[in-house]
Amino acid sequence: MKLGIMDPTIASRPAVDTFTRGSYLTAAAGRVDSFWVPDHLNALFPRSLWQPKFCGGAKILPSADAYLEPWTMLGNLAARNRVARLRLGVGVTDAGRRNPAVTAQAAATMNLLTKGRFILGIGTGEREGNEPYGVDWSKPVARFEEAMATIRALWDSNGGLVNRDSPFFPLRNAIFDLPAYRGRWPEIWIAAHGPRMLRATGRYADGFFPAFAHTPSEYAQRLEAVRTAASDAGRDPMAITPALWCMVIPGRDAEDVDEALDSEVAKAGALNASDEFYARHGAQHPLGVGFTGAQDLLPQDWDEQTALSYIKSVPLSLLREMYLCGTAEEIFERAVQWRDCGVRYLVLANVGPLQRNVRKGLLSQVLFSQVVRKLRKL
């Protein structure tokens, strides 16, 4: 089992990248395999809840929506990447908001700068990062498929003129002449969940990289669908890395974990789960029957009372299953379940600072480091 750490890359103080630099040093000290940054314009939970009375982290970070631009940050990390020389990844960039030719260029550049240690995580993105900014959100999966075909066409062009018909990204005498690092392009890890995205992962990806709420057995089923699609495309199904992104809430004991899960922001994070996931816990999604979760969440304009009304009935059992939570030993045991269902690469994000108690939120970073050290034994 390999491990990566995801940093939120939210502007901090005294320097905008103070927390990110500290997080990178923690990753290096923990001897993990990779360091990741997200690609968001704003947070996937209501900004009205980012207040000290609801979240200890709000006493330290003035805004949860102040995301730093990921590719700029990756370049900064590549220049500083002298300690441990971790692999760097974006988890995940948006296929709709960013033109795929630009993504192909950025990823190839990062791979050259890191000497082949870059991973391009990519997915459809979410409505919140597109629609509010005037980017068309219709047919996100079709747009994603065309973006992937465009990136591969440019990378495989050997510097020749590229012409390709596409309803979204047509190429007309396009040129892509950046070299591959030692003949190898960056690995592409796709964040896939639905059947069509799983087939696209089998066709195009080097890694299967889902997130958000599902179970180990569901992961195994989806991984099998990815491998079947890879075989159908004439690719080696076992060459695709089975990865997973998890949000971690560590605690010293059950009481600490329950206290963290009971926080308003942790509950708001559960709105990113689908209605199907809620139904497994005998509940209906607060945003209605059939709500798909993170992909269609638009919480930016909710006032405090609206946000609180949506999270008041989130089941504790759902929170326990959605987050990788518990003591270090309990998290290790749950990680074993994921490993037994096929996962070979865990990328972890510590969301312990989202709880109300700022002291326990800061302590969660120490506990998170203990979790990382324990998981390295897998």
C-alpha cells in the first residue's frame, strides 16, 4: 500500500503558503509516496458555517474559500521539492473549466520539472466550480471524454499537426511539441464513479482515483468494471493503479471522534454524499430524493439558518462511514478493509481541524501523523 497526503492549499498566514509548506514537510517526515493539491475555486460546503463558533479552523484561516491556484502551487512545490523528492499530483483538475490542451501542456511541464514524478488527477469537476463562473455545465461526462481524447491525441502527436473533430474541443492544425520525460507522459488518474466514467477510466487512465462516500465492496465492483473496460480497449487491466482519496478524522478515543463528527462543518461535508448513500442509512438526502451529491452541490449562497436546517438530520452512522475516522488503530483496521477490496494507493486529507474545538483540531495533525506512520506498515 502506497500513501499520499492531500493539502487543502487554502491561503493562510503569515505567508499564503505557510500551511502548505508545513504540510509538505510533514509528508516528507512521514515518508509518504506523494503530495497532492486540489483544484477548487471555492469550498464544497456552506461558507456561512465557516465561523469560530462552528469550526476551530476559522480562528486560524479567515476563509475556507481562498483556494490557491493549483498549477501555480505545483510549480512552487516543484521548485522546493528537494526534501524527499515526493511525487506531486493534482487531485483532481477540472476537465470542463480548463481547456484540455492547456492541461496537457501544464501536466507535461510538471512532469519535466519533477523528472517524471508528476500525476495528473482529472475528473469532470463539480457544478460549483463551473456554473457560477459562466462555464457550461451541460454534458459534463461527454465533455470529460472529449478532453481525455484531446490530451492523448496531443501527447501522441510527436510534434506533428493535429486535426480532430470534437463537439467540445476541435483541433485544427494544432501543435504540441513538448517532449515526454524519458519517453513517458505523466500518469493520468481519473476520479470516476458512474458507469460511463468507469469505462473512460479503463480506456484512458493509469490510475482509478475515486473519492466521496462509497463502501469497500462498492469500490471492488467499480474496480472490476474499470479493468473490464481496460481489457475491452486492449490495455493491461492490472497496470491501472487502484487508488482512493479519503477524508480522515482522527481522535484519541471514541468520545473525541464523536465530538468531531458532531461539528457543523463535518456534517456539512456529508452533503457531498449522494442520496443513494443516505438511503443505506435509512435517511433521505437533505437536498432531496435522487440528489447526486458533490457534483451538483451549490452551497455558496446559503445563509446560516438554511445551512443548519440541511445538516440537522445527517445520521451519525453515515458520518462514521463517509469519513475515515477513529483512533489510529481503528483507522488502520478500516484501511485493511479497503486494501482487501483492491485499493493499493491511499491519498489522505486530514479534516480534523474542521471540528469546533481549535485545540483538538490542531492536535488532529499530530494524530494524523500517527495514522500515516501506522498505515505505512500495510
